[in-house]
Amino acid sequence: MWRRVAQLSSLVPSSKAFLRNQPQPPYGLQTCGAFSTEILKPAKDGVPTTTREKLPFITFVLGGPGSGKGTQCLKIVETFGFSHLSAGDLLRKEISSNSENGAKILETIKEGKIVPSEVTVKLIQRAIESNNNDRFLIDGFPRSEENRRAYERIVGAEPNIVLFFDCPEEEMVKRVLNRNQGRVDDNIDTIKKRLEVFNALSLPVINYYSKKGKLHKIRAVGTEDEIFERVHPIFTRMEVMKRK
Ligand code: UDP
Ligand code: MG
């Protein structure tokens, strides 16, 4: 048990460790905290506090690397008018914008590990707040129970539904190695680590939502259109999709 905890914790750098390695501002002005969350206030008495009149409809989209989350999200966007927020893309944007966390995020992604929750949740929260849509797909997040709890604590809400693209490992590896998007983590060594992280840390999140009755498991084998045929009815039968 001890060994397992130690193994798992090595997969998730703490935000403190992340911070420690950042160049510090002069005069000890660390208090502004590179990972503080600023936009939404945490929930009070279980009631989420946002600047919107109506809470948006949030769908988390989960599945291993190469399970087809991003591809299916594009189809859901076209058909059901969602805004697509890929946590991985938000992190990659941070890297290319030369933000102060960029180098550390890049290192974490190369190792197939999970970026500290505060960093990712803040990016997601900002993206939601700057978009007036009433429905969002959050793709590739939460990747751990710690991610999930941080989201609930900071945003003060739970997702309405969760999709899980269930795909055999060999198929996922084949797709990632063939996708040619120039990603630093699409190589066999990193993929192996990402699969390990997925099994150890992301599957418990999927089990959590399954127990809560929020999970929709989709068999993610077949053509893009065949898989979308399995996704489509999940949304058409939902009342919220009729709201304009
Ligand atoms: N990542 C992370 N937290 C997230 C989402 C992504 O730390 O919430 C990092 C992690 O290192 C992951 C990488 O970004 O391996 C790529 O994630 P993405 O979702 O883009 O990969 P996919 O599963 O689509 O291949
Ligand atoms: Mg993706």
C-alpha cells in the first residue's frame, strides 16, 4: 500500500513542488501565487457562485490517450452547439504563450504526468467565464480524483454528465502513433506512461461518476461515424438540448 501510494504520488507533481521550481519574483512577493484562482468564487453552502444567471450544462469527456475524445467532441460541437474545451489544448496554449508555467507544463506533458490541478482548473474556469455559451464539453479532464475534487472546490459545481470512450489499449497506441500532430508526447515511451497514469489515476474518476449515475460509456471502436452514432442518442434524449 505504501509503495503504491508512493508510486502514484510520483505521477502527480504537487503544485508546491511546481511552484518551488519557478523563478520567484523579487522582494519575496510570492503571495500573488502563480496558481491562485481568481474568477469564480467557491460555492457557499453548496450553491455555486458564478456571474451567470443560469449555470452552463457541463459534459466531461474522458477516455485514454487516443480513445477519440477530441474527434468525437468536434462532432458533438457541430451537431449540438457545445463549446469544446480541451484541457490538453489549454495547457499546450500556455506553453506556446511563454507563460511562466510553460516550461514546467511542457516537462510534465513529456513525462505523461498530470499538471497540478490548480493550473488546469484555472485555465478551464477562465475559458468558461469568457464564453457565453450555455453548454461546454470539457475534454480530457479530470484525469485524477485530485483533479476532480479541485474542480468541484474551485468552480463549485459538478458536471451534468460524463462521457467515457472505452477503447482497447492496442487500438489507442496505434491511433496515437499514427496521428502525426507533432505532439511531444505522441511517442511510444510517453504513451506507455500515459496509459499507466490513465489506469492508476483516471479510471477511479470514471468509477466515481459511474457510481453517481452520471457516466455514459461508449464503445470507442469502429469508424468515427459509427462511434458518433452511439454518442448521438445520449444528447438527443436530453431536455437541455432543446433549449436555444
Ligand atoms: N494534461 C494534464 N491535465 C489535464 C489534461 C491534460 O496534465 O487535465 C496533460 C497530461 O500530461 C496529458 C497531456 O496533457 O498526458 C495531453 O493531454 P490530452 O488530453 O491533450 O491528450 P489525449 O488524451 O487527447 O491524447
Ligand atoms: Mg485530445
